[in-house]
Amino acid sequence: MLHLKLQILSKIVRLNASKFNLTLSFFGLASLIGRLVGKVALITGGASGLGKATAHEFIQNGAQVIIADIDSELGPQVAQSLGPSAYFVPCDVADEAQVADAVDAVVTRHGKLDIMYNNAGVTGPVYPPSISDLDLDKFDEVMRINVRGVVAGIKHAARVMLPIASGSILCTSSISGIMAGLGPHPYTISKFAIPGLVKSAAAELCRHGVRINCISPAPIPTPMSVSQIAQFYPGLTREQVAGIINRLGELKGAHCEDADVAKAALYLASDEAKYVTGHNLVVDGGFTCFKNLSFPSQDQVV
Ligand SMILES: NC(=O)c1ccc[n+]([C@@H]2O[C@H](COP(=O)([O-])OP(=O)(O)OC[C@H]3O[C@@H](n4cnc5c(N)ncnc54)[C@H](O)[C@@H]3O)[C@@H](O)[C@H]2O)c1
């Protein structure tokens, strides 16, 4: 009976989301029905890994999710597996026109865009490791997706959010954007750019009621990180490589999972973070908080 009542209430709320949002929080019902009821979210790189996990979390919380991804084979399959609250639009974030089209398609269909998650990214080549051998064309490729693609996402989300003075923009950085030496040079450089461009955009957007934040996760065994680390361990299975990644953290008794990023994104996207903007939410179990001094043992001291 309670289930049926909640289903009916949920349906009413979806139809009249803006009117009911206040009522819901007043009665403390938002957490029961979902923290993103009535919201429309576009997630780039949503066909895999962290984007897919976030799409699932957003849908569980009542959002309609549009997966924008370059992978036109996997994208529709993932959207279908997520159910009727998800659909796919093809989009290469390196091409501004495709980002603009994806945003416009969402606004045409739903009349608005509440949440834009600029999450698509690539690691780029691991070899050659030295900056003295850096291939600048490969560097440009990484920057085109990881930085230019995010800027394009912010630009076109702002284009539709500013006139209504409402919206939440998210971006994915990394612990590679906080400490150097954790990834290849182009990836590190691209991820350092994200918290900076989030602050730059926040400086303007906050005056218009639009929030923008980023998330910096620790290594998580997604297809991207597994295929990157596997290059150092030829012959190991996917599970073995995932195990290596899971043991890279510092926080005892836990490892970083895609769901941790999805829940961070849920918080930042929701009205619970209504006064949070320009922020970098680091999801790393303390990894970037410290570095131990490597003192020699007594017998090593000459
Ligand atoms: N997995 C990790 O350990 C980790 C840690 C920190 C940050 N990140 C960041 O998280 C984000 C997601 O990575 P992931 O680990 O989920 O990787 P993933 O490879 O599982 O997913 C990335 C998705 O982005 C899509 N994509 C790639 N290039 C694209 C483009 N040009 N246009 C549109 N879509 C494109 C891919 O098709 C894929 O679906 C990336 O920005 C990555 O840098 C990942």
C-alpha cells in the first residue's frame, strides 16, 4: 500500500516537480522519492565507467538522463539497460557543434536542462613517458577532449541555463589534477586545468544563479583505467588489474568505486548543494592530503 502511495506521489511530483519541490523538502519526503525528481541531466561519457554509474544514480533519484557519448554502439545499449528514464545522443565532445546539438536536442525535447555533467575524458598515450619526447599532436588530442570538450559543455549549458538563472554544471577532474606524477603528462596537465576553469566559470555564473563544481576521484577500475594500467602488466586478467587499482588507495577498509563518484555528483547536482559553487570535491580517501617523509632507518644512516 505504501509502495502504491509512493508511486502515485512520485508520478504527481514528476508532473509538477517545481511546485512540489518545496513541499517535498518541507515534509522530508525528497529522500524517499528522489533528490533529482523532475530534473533533466545530460552526462557526457555516460556510456561507461563513472558516467554510467552516475546516470544510474541520477535515475534512481528521479532524474531523466541523456547519455551523450562518442561510442554509438555502447551508448544506446547502456541507455536501454538504464530503462525508460534514459536515452542516448551521439556526441564527440571535441566537436563544439556536436555538444551544442546535444544540448539543443535536450532543450527541444524537455524544455530545459537542469544538470550538465562534463565527464567524458581520455588518458591519452602512456608512452613515451618523458616530456622531452612528447608528441604535441597527441597532447592536442587529449586537450581537445579533456579540456576543450569540457569548456564546450560549460559554454552550451550556460547558454541555456543563464536565461532562466538556474542550473548545476559538473565536471570530472582527477587526483591527477591535484598532484603530478600520477599519470602521463598530457592527462595530468588536462586535469589540472579543470578546477581552474570551474573557478573561472563560477566567477561569472554565480551572479546568474547557475552553479558549477568538479569532482576529483582517485583511481577506480573502469574500462579506461584498467586498459591503461594493463599496459604495464601484459598477461594479467582484467580482474587482476582491477585488484591492483583497488589496492592503490590509503584509506583502510575501503576502495574508491564508481558509486562514490556518482554519489558525489548526486550531492553537487541536487538542491542540497544549493550554496556550493566553484568547488572541487575530492573523492580520494585522503590520498592527496599528505605525503610521508621517507626517513632512512637507523642502520641506513652513515
Ligand atoms: N577511472 C578512474 O580511475 C578515473 C579517476 C579520476 C578521473 N577519471 C575521469 O573520469 C572520467 C570518466 O572516465 P572513466 O574512468 O569512467 O572512463 P571510461 O573509459 O569508462 O568512460 C569514458 C567514456 O567517455 C567516452 N568518451 C571518450 N571520448 C569521448 C569524446 N570525445 N566525446 C564523448 N565521449 C567520449 C567513452 O566512449 C566512454 O564511454 C574521465 O574524465 C576520467 O579522466 C577517471
